[in-house]
Amino acid sequence: MPDGSWEIEEFVAAVALAPSTLAVYARDVSSFARWAEADPQEPVRRPDLVDRDRIRRYLASLSASGRAPRTMARTMASLRRYFTWCQRRGLVSVDPTVGVSAPSGAARLPRVLRADELHRLLDESPDTEDPVLTARDTAVLELLYGSGLRVSELCGLDVDQVDLARSVITVWGKGSKQRIVPLSGPARDALVDWLAPTGGRVSFLTDVAGSVPLDADGPAVFHNRRGRRLGPRDVRRLIDRRSPVPTHPHALRHTFATHLLDGGADLRVVQELLGHADLATTQVYTHVSKDRLSRVFRESHPRA
């Protein structure tokens, strides 16, 4: 473990991001600190002794060890965030990451589900599946695709964040940012079935023991059989039951955004719906659409 003078725990505690992102930051910065403390040229044990040359040598060591360009780019992003925080805190006078670049690697376009895959996922269910489970899973899937939610946003959704009268939901996204997202017609219908006083949610919670009391997770829109809030792994498993091909929950969000852009939606509207802080993050979906347009052109035009 790196020396406490790096203040990595304090850095992680000060950054308001998703726990999974913070874990990546902590791991990347800790790996760099361990390397710096064991640097054969000149070991250092404090961030203020790190200069630009040391950052470059660390990237070179990662490349020599066979790290992928995308991994190196992510590591560089973590170090930039860390040293920016160090500079604000007064631990360093100069940010050593300024002017240092790392290879970004080839961009990977998000996978977009085909129409038949969406139909199978949203409109069909296994013959052995009970109607209550079907109602819950359908509501989950309709929200992921119909509103473009992140799986973490869906799992964190509480009943009081759903406004069926206005057909909107209020979600808390990355960085604890709140946004209001409209519900598609099928998503609203699925939620009505699930949340009705005599609907699937009540039946689901009382199905096993006759009476499963709502515990600390009681406000949650979606529960598992034990009455606990649905988690990302639960969502992945329910998609595996319904999808004809291996499908990550995030693919539904990708498909939502791409279909909006293909239908003529403004890029900034899609940015707002997805809760992206930076428009550049949303622009990847224009590449997806252009890729699909190029493919259609090549397959359809007689002289393409």
C-alpha cells in the first residue's frame, strides 16, 4: 500500500462520482504511487516530487508491460483527476500531467440491438415464466430502452420518483445530478401494471411467505423475491433470460440514443435525456448512426 502522504483515500472521498468509477481511480493512482516509491532511477514518496518526466516514464513502463492503449488512456485520466485535486488542495504547486498525452486506442462503437432482438427482448418471455415475474422484467426492460436509463439509475429508482400522471420519472445520474426523463407509452403501461395497488409489485413481495414486509429498500420500484432492491446483477440475469443473444444492459441505452438520432432528434436533446455532462460523450452515437447509414448505402445502392 502506498505511503499515506499520497492522500489517496482523501482524494477518493472528495470526488463525487459513482463507486465503480472511484474504485478505478483509487486503483490507478495507487498503482502509480507504488511504482513511484519503487522507481529505480529515483524513488519518491510524495506527489509534490512527481514531475512530467516521471509521468512519461510510468506510461512507458505500462506500454513495455503490454498494457493496452485504452488502459493507458484510462490511467492517464485518473492521474489527471488526482493531480488536479492535489493542486487545489495545495499538495503540489504544478500539475505534472499537463502536456502529457497517452494513446487513446481504437474507439469502440456501442452495439445497437436489431429490431428482431428488441422484439424478442421486450415483447416475448419464456413459456415457463410466471406473470408477476414477466410484469417486473417487462417494466425494467421498457425503462432501460424506452427512457435510456443507466442500470444504476434504474436500480436506484424509488416509487416517489415515478410520476405516472405526467409520464415522467426523476432519476439521479452520475455525480448525483438529477434529471427528469419522459416515459415512453409502453414503459408507462408496464409501470402502471407493476405499481398498481393490486399489481405485480405487491403480489411479488407477498408471493413467497404470504407477507414480506417492506424493509429499508421498501421505496424501491423494483425488488427481487426476497424483498430487496434489484441490483445490476439481477438486471443482467433477467436480460439473459429474455434476450436471444448475449446483451449487456447498457446496450439498451445505446440503442435508445441511436434510434433517437436516426429518427431526427437533436443531439443536445439526446444529451439531456441521457444525462451526459459533455456533448462529446453523446457524439459517439452520431458515429453509430453514420456507420449504419454507410452500411445501408453499401448494401442498397447498385453502384456503392
